[in-house]
Amino acid sequence: MLPEALLAALLAAAPPQLPRTEEGVEVKVDALHQVLTDADRNVRVPDWSVSWEDLTPRSKLRWRVEKDVLRGGRQEGVDRIRVDNGVLSFTVVPTRGMNLWEARCGDVRLGWDSPVKEVVHPSHVNLSERGGLGWLEGFGEWVNRCGLASNGSPGEDRVPSNTGAIVPVQLTLHGKVSYLPARRVEVIVRTGGGELVDIEILGVVDETMMFGTQLRLVTSIRTAAGSTSLTIHDEVQNLAATPQEFQILYHANFGTPILGDGARVVAPALRVTPRDPRAAEGDVTGWSRYGRPTPSYVEQVYFLKLAADSKGMTEVLLKSPASDRGVSVGFSTKELPYLTVWKNTGARENGYVTGIEPATNYPNNRSFERRHGRVPRLEGGASYRATVTFTVHGDAKAVADAAARVERLLEGRSTQIDPGPVPELCP
Amino acid sequence: MLPEALLAALLAAAPPQLPRTEEGVEVKVDALHQVLTDADRNVRVPDWSVSWEDLTPRSKLRWRVEKDVLRGGRQEGVDRIRVDNGVLSFTVVPTRGMNLWEARCGDVRLGWDSPVKEVVHPSHVNLSERGGLGWLEGFGEWVNRCGLASNGSPGEDRVPSNTGAIVPVQLTLHGKVSYLPARRVEVIVRTGGGELVDIEILGVVDETMMFGTQLRLVTSIRTAAGSTSLTIHDEVQNLAATPQEFQILYHANFGTPILGDGARVVAPALRVTPRDPRAAEGDVTGWSRYGRPTPSYVEQVYFLKLAADSKGMTEVLLKSPASDRGVSVGFSTKELPYLTVWKNTGARENGYVTGIEPATNYPNNRSFERRHGRVPRLEGGASYRATVTFTVHGDAKAVADAAARVERLLEGRSTQIDPGPVPELCP
Amino acid sequence: MLPEALLAALLAAAPPQLPRTEEGVEVKVDALHQVLTDADRNVRVPDWSVSWEDLTPRSKLRWRVEKDVLRGGRQEGVDRIRVDNGVLSFTVVPTRGMNLWEARCGDVRLGWDSPVKEVVHPSHVNLSERGGLGWLEGFGEWVNRCGLASNGSPGEDRVPSNTGAIVPVQLTLHGKVSYLPARRVEVIVRTGGGELVDIEILGVVDETMMFGTQLRLVTSIRTAAGSTSLTIHDEVQNLAATPQEFQILYHANFGTPILGDGARVVAPALRVTPRDPRAAEGDVTGWSRYGRPTPSYVEQVYFLKLAADSKGMTEVLLKSPASDRGVSVGFSTKELPYLTVWKNTGARENGYVTGIEPATNYPNNRSFERRHGRVPRLEGGASYRATVTFTVHGDAKAVADAAARVERLLEGRSTQIDPGPVPELCP
């Protein structure tokens, strides 16, 4: 399949909300389609922008899409796309596997303050360093995809080599896709009746090699005009004729202002398991509450199994100490059945942050996950879809509504909280 | 020696065919000389071209040389030179050690369809990854030089360190030179009597470090006007004052349309040895015949010892199933005494390909090859030359002629086919 | 603290010599301030220059500052700043951690002829290669900072991981800072009364990651108008809230014309210890004398403890065979208490060079240095300063004066020369 066909398929799967007039009549939608990168045609556009002034000059919505290239230090040459739907703004980084760097909506910021102050270019990162923790040298984004061949802890796994022999390989933390540049990037801006309909960023990232991984990520990141949400539609494709494993995890990270002393994660958890003795310290039932920045804090990680609605859709809320700001992460437990919550409330300077991480598995080493049946496999030419929606809540009402939705998903069931690590989940 | 002097020496060694008028009088030859890269003078020309329209406007030969820079994905910033002699066209990649990416001549393509769809920039490849198989992340070219310090399998060898101690090092698959950018690149276009004489691309690639490898590759890639051949003249120079080992292998790779079910390699083989039990499976005498794309196929590799003419020149033919298309690889067994044939007729999507690989050795780990006397050594300041010529055959007659030439090299001698691996050749 | 504040603090710490008229009246000083790189503001200026023609057109001093970008081979994309104060010229490389590539003053060159002929871009270097010796693939500069997290031999050390576990990591030779691009670069040119006062290059380099090193180098490299010296003021800052170790070493390297058969290092050494049996070969008392280029030579390394004046300042002189040219390296033993002398008088083609290396420690593996109390530790938010001054001596008188200054530092004390390695200094 050509990339065009793939993208068309994606679009068909998730049609935009068409605008209607007040009388309910559909308005004709025009789509501005701009290719920013296309390795097949040897195209890369360094600078480009479009805004309400160009396409909807009479609109009150001050929307904008802006592409540029980062300069200086370890970020030299990194492509960046800034999207503003008039209410919610966010940054996509094609050079870093179409990750999302940050979002802002009113006074809410989605993201965190990493000790890494630049959007580090892949050429400055050696994933194998520091015992396979090189990934951490560029870790600073809001939403980081982990995958595609593996997404968990570093360490040995075994794979077939070119000679057919099964050989040991050292997997590196969270896989490679966050350090692979997109081979195709497009912007689609849909307008109708003089107003913005939605903005969509499309990207194709290849994690391919001879005698090894042959996976492609096709992503659509879309936000409707004036909305407080964005949705990531991803498709992982097996480009090979033979079966391949894959893994994907959405490492969504949040610091201030949502995170703070007394912030809480509200999840429809059927079961919560501390990953290791550290996570089981103290009162495990307090797993969902965050403390203030604490210099000596060592990360605590919890593995969750969530309830979902009849269609498999679920929602996890992170809310501020005063419950007046928050963010919901919505996804399907059919696509992403495992959720990891990473609490890392260390000193502000060292990275005060929590991760809400829906995934195809828990982020243990792939060899462990395979043993426990949590590594999906794609037949030759097959693909896998996952969708994650982020919604900002800017006031107490929106936060309370989200909390109520999460509560309803549990349908009165209680949460099993394991007192300590469990063999089939925790290595 | 200055690069200029080196290049001059190379040119002197391989003078172009001077054109003559019909009466046999030599025509004066003009040479257009264009420097595209020169690290010593801080020069790199991003875009440049010259063609028949500029220099031989009345010629019927539509020749052209075009330099540009690849964009997008993992190929961002890679230099490319496309050469067309009017009949044969090919692509040289200075950023990837002056490798040749592809050639075309009529409906014959030299090259293959790798799962890697981009000409990957060295900065996106970590040779040490995956147990030393990182080289495979960018493997997609038609002719890939393996070397210069080592060219074989990954794994441990022992070298002197800065302190004089003999220390273990992990060699990586096929060495580094394919991921080193050329420090000097020149184009020479020779014309005479209103016609093109030949086109030559010169390149200098340094594989150097303190307390380690200090080797330089000086290459000339030349094609005569309207010919169906090109010739690579390489010189490997020991830049140090002290002796150094080196290795070089020409990993020439072919897929469709020459490769197909029933394609054959026709070689003047005195001896054929299967590298491992896998290569010895079934009827070893069928080693020279290729099957159709087969998803479960595991590579089969054969080590060959070839006959040559009185000057040491030999020729290997790869021909299509219908014997109506083919390519010959010509070289000297004095320079490149060992030939490897790599059969990898896996699924088309996974890489359906064969490699014809003349070299200074077999591509086993260098420590094994040294033990068996197959690692050449250069005294301080000394150099080694190797020449490889590729010729496209576009019809049954040309293929039959090539097969007859190969046959004559054997002078009636038979081929010893070993039933299985042999200790001194196969680790 | 903002970089601006940091830089201001640095400036305050080292005020320029203000020019005076012949009557001793201070002249008003103007400062041209040019930002060349600022990752926070997404700025990188490829080409820029300023010279006496622009600012002091009636001056006899032909000074100049020139910024450009290197092209070709492994140096493609490397930023370079060339400074000429009218008498002394030198090159700063922001892309390589603000290292100094070379200096020239009259017929004296500070620097050496490495087998590496390019200023290699960090993206072409894998520090982990060759058993942790990858650093040597780009080693060619005059002054190379080693550090910041570690600066010594490769090999295992143990550090806390994200999970709080103490895990083994493989340190690589001389650390990372030489392969980290500066995130902020500024030029300040001070003039007064129609004359140049001084030129200063400021740089900020981050060696940061999540769950690991969080150190920043803030450097000022300054030279006064028409002087034969330059001074490096460095500050290493702990950006974390928690304590961190750090190490810094100034790998200052010299070849011809100062180095030659009979050249000598003149140091106020209280103690000299050969690092290993090789350094103890022959007459150890000859440690300070250099021989001619010798192809089979294996490096000899000496660890020195120096005398200093009452303020802690010391000076080491390297002088040419005829004692008519030389260079002094001045620093404080309070800041840099350990000096290493690296003798590597191998063949000219292989790198005929000596290193004079003041540091916070000896360049053994960090685990060994820690065990012996030579790894400094910075509290959260704290910083460490070090200053090194290089002065060229262009004639016999200047060399003799420097030698006399060094002699005076010893105040008649003799030098203890250990006959062989010593357990607490040599692993």
C-alpha cells in the first residue's frame, strides 16, 4: 500500500465532524492539504504556516499551524509543528517520531519540566548508553510513544538473526520510535462556512532494517476547532510478509500545574499492583495521591487493569490538588489493555512528573512480557490500531464531570489493590 | 601525499580511452573538473549539474551528472550524485562512503528492494546495536563496500590499545566505511570532438582515529560514454607510519529483474564451499540456482575460489531466469582472491536479493580470517588497489557471450563442491 | 539562574583590564555583544564576523572574530569561531563543547597533527565503540575538556538508576562534554579610545539527562588586545537539587614546533609518579624530556603533584628543543590539584604529541578516583570554578623568564620521583 492509500484509509476511519449551519444543513468543507516531508519525493519544507488570517479571516477563532526548525545545542535541525485550534495549542515533533512536546489550554499546561531543556535531535542520543538507558538523554516531552519493536525495560531478549540462529540482543529502554524521524508529514486544515472545522497532522515513521524490525507507524493527530481535546489515531503496520511482534505505549507525562501536592489520578481501576517493593512502601491504598516535590523520592510505579464501557472505552483523569484543573486520557482497553502509572515526585529541578501510560503491555522487558502473553503479534501485512484522546479540564465542573464518568465505568465494583508485586505482572 | 597527487596517480593508472576520428586521428580531450566536497578547504556544494546540453549540445547522447541532497526521514542531509552516460545511469552516495545505490540500463535495474526505503544518514545508525548488526539498519544499496579495518561478522577481536595492552574489541558487521562521509568528492567530465568521452567520480573517505585505524579509501568510479559498464578503481592507503591490517569486500546486491525463479550465477568456480549446515542443505550442486521469493527462506552463503586468466582477471555472471538479462562482475583474483555468494531469496517484502561479493577475504570475523592468513597487511605509507567492473547485459546474446567467457576461464577444469563447511574456511 | 545571570556573574568575577590614556585616565569601554547560538530562543547564526575595520579602523592592531560552519566529510555542520587579537589567534568549536582547536602566535602553533584531519561532528562519534574508546575518533584538538560526569579511563562504575537500584554502567574514555554542542554562544568585543580592549567568547554546554547527569558548563574564553595569552574561565554547575559528582580535565595537547627531540616540560613538581610499568621504563628521572618521533613508541604517562604560590597559582612550561619557543599553562592547584603529563612521541603520521593536563583528579576510571578521594561533589545548585591561562613564549628570553618563575615556585624544594606506580594513584 502506498502511504497515500494508508492515509486515506485512516481518514476514512475517523471522519471529521462536519459543520452545520444553525438550521442543521451541512456546510461544504474545504481541505487545505500541505505536504511538509516526503522522503519518497525528496521533500522537506523547513518553514511554513497557515492561520485564520489566510483561510477564515472573519472568524473569531485565532487558529494557526506553524512549522519551523529548532536551532542551537542538541536540538539543531529538529522539525517542529505548532498547532493552535484557537483554544488548545500543542507541538508535534516529526523528527522525534511524531511525539507531542507540550500542550497549552488557558492556564493549563500539559507537559513537565525535564532536566533536558532541548528537544534533542536523534543524532545526539545513543540508546545503548548507560546500560540501555540512553533514551533518557532526550526525555522531555509530554506524550512520548514507546515502541515499536519493544517498549519496556532494557535488557536481554532473544531474536532470530540473518543466519536463522536465535541470538541474544540487548533491548534499550522504551524502544526506538521516539528517536526516528518521520518520512512523511502532512497537514490538513479543514474549513467550512468561513470557520475552521479541524486541524490534522499526519505522519509516517519507519522502524525498519534488513533482517529485523519492519514496522511502520502511521499517525493522525487531530483537533477540532475550538475544542479542548486532541486525538491520536495510530496504526502500526507489519511491512514484512512474515509475522512480527510489536509493542506500543503512550508515555503521557504531566508536571505542574496539574501535578502538585494533593493531585490525584482517578482511574476506573479493577486492580492496582505495585511494580516492586518500593511501590509497595507505606500505605499502598494511597497509590493515587501525589505529594509535593521531594528531593530524595525514588519513583513508584503501579500496574493497573481498568474497567471500560460496553464498547471497551475507558477514561483516566489526572486532577490538580484543588480539583479545579485536570486532564482526561481516553482510550480503548481492547486496543490498549494495560495501564501504567509512574509517580516521580522528585525535586522540581530533577523532574517532578507523573506518567499515565496506556499500552499493549506493561513496560517490563519484552522477554518477560512475552512469557506472560502480553506481546501482540501481527501477521505479514497486518496492522494494529490504537486511539488515545486527551481532554483538558479548565474548571472544577469539568473535573467533577470527568470524575463522575470514571466512577460510572466501575459500576460499583471495588478496586483490588495488591499489597505487593505479583509474579505474573512484575519481574 | 596530497589528495590531488593521489588522484593524479589514480588517473595515470587508468587512462581514459581517447576518442579518435574515423580516420584514426586522436581528438583533443577537454576535462571539466568540479570539486563538490573538500573538507580541507571547507567546501560542500549542495546542488550542481552538468549535461550534454552544456558541453556537447550537438551530441545524440543524452548524458548528465546531477548532484543534490536527499531530504526527509532518515535520509535528511545525504549527498547524492546521479550519473547518466546516455545509456547506463547510476547513483553514487558520498555520505555513505561513496557507495553505489542503484544503476539502470534499459529495462535492467541493478539493485534490490530493501525493507529500508531511505538512504539512511550515518547519524541515524549505531553499528554496535543488536549485537553488532546495526549496519543492517541502513542496508539498501546496490554496491556496498565492507571494510576498511574489518569487513566480516560481528564479534570479538583483539587489538593494541593506546597503552600498548592487547584489548578485546567488538567488531561490528561489515565494518564502518559504508557509514563514513567522503571528505573529498570530484566530478570529471571528459569531452572531445563534440562528444562525451567519459564521466568519473572521485572520492576520498577517511577511516581514521587516534590510537587505531588510520586508513584512507581513494576511489574512482568511471563510465565511458554510452557504455553499459562502470568501473570502480579503489586504493586503500595506510596513512600511518606503522603497519596496519585492512579488509575490503564489495557487497554487490541484485534483486529483480535479474533475480527470479530460475536465475543463475555463472562463475568460473574451482571450488564451492557451503558456509554452514544451512547452506549445505539439500542438493549442494544446486548452489548456483535461485528460487522464487520464499517467506520462510533462511540465507544460504557459499565461499568460492575462482579461476582467472593469465593476468589474474576473472568474471562472474548473474543471469535472469530467461537468460535474456544479466550482469557481469569483473575483477582480479590477485587483488580480490575470495568470492562470497549470498543467496537470500526470502519474501519480496523482506528483501529478495543475492550478493556477489569479491573481497580480500571471506566475510567471517576478522580474528578467524587472520588465523587462516586471509587478512592483508599494509606497511606504513603503503597502499592496495582493487578494481571491479560491472557490465549490464541487455539481451540473450550478451548473456551467452558472458557465459562463454566464464566457461573459457575454467579451461575445462571441474568445480569441486564441498558437501559441507570446511574448517579452514568456515568458523 | 538564567544563563544571562550566570554569564553576568562570570564577567563580574573576571573584569577586563580597562585601557588608560597615557595620562592614566580610564577610557570609556564599549562592548559589542553578539549572540551566535541560543537554544532557548531558537537562534543559531551560521556566519558572522567583526574586525578592526568595523570597530577600530584607525588601530594598528588587525584583530578579527569570524564565525562560520565547517563543511565536508565528518565535519559537516560543525560551528567554528576564529578569534585573532592582532597577535594571537585561536579557534573555538561550540559544537564540540567549546573546545579550542588550535592557536597561532607568530611562528608558534599550539596544537598537533592528529591522524584525524577533520573537526568531527558529534553525530559521527559513538563514544561506546572499541571498548569505550570511541572518543578517539574525533580527537584532534589543542585543548579538549574531559568531563563533566567523568573524565578518565573507560570501564565499569556504579550509579543509581531511576529505580534507585545501584547499577553498573560503562564509562567511556574522557566523558561526553567534548561531543556536546553548546546551547548558548556569545561574543563580546570590548573597545575603548579607538582601540580593542579584549575579546571574549562565552558558551553554555549542558550535559543533562533524566535520572542521570545534570551538569552545566558555563565558559568564558578571553584574550586581551595584542596579548600572547588567553584565559579559560569555567564554571561547572549542578543543575539538580540533589548532590552530584563531577570531574574536569583540560587535555592541552602540543606537537611541533614546540615539541621535538630535546623539548622539555618544566614543572614545579613536588612529586612525579609513573602511571604504569611502561612509564617507569628506563631512567624515570628523564620523564620531563621528549624524544624524536619514534614509530614503535608506546605512550608514557606521569602523575604530578605541583607546588604553587601563596594564592595557589602554579605554572607549567613546555619548551622547544632550543629553548627559544614555549607555552606556559597557568592554573590554581586549589581548583585543579592534579596534573597529568602524557608523552606520546610516536611517529609523526600516527600523532606526535604531548598532553599537559591539569584536572580535578587523575584520569583513571572514576571508580578508582572516588575510592581515593579525588572525585569532587557538588551540592544541589552549587558550582565549581576553574581557570586556565595559556601564554605563548616566542623567544629565548620569554622562555627563560617562565622557567625562572617555575623554579621559584619550588622554593628550593626537590622533586620526589617515584621509581614506579604507586597504589593510591595508579590502578
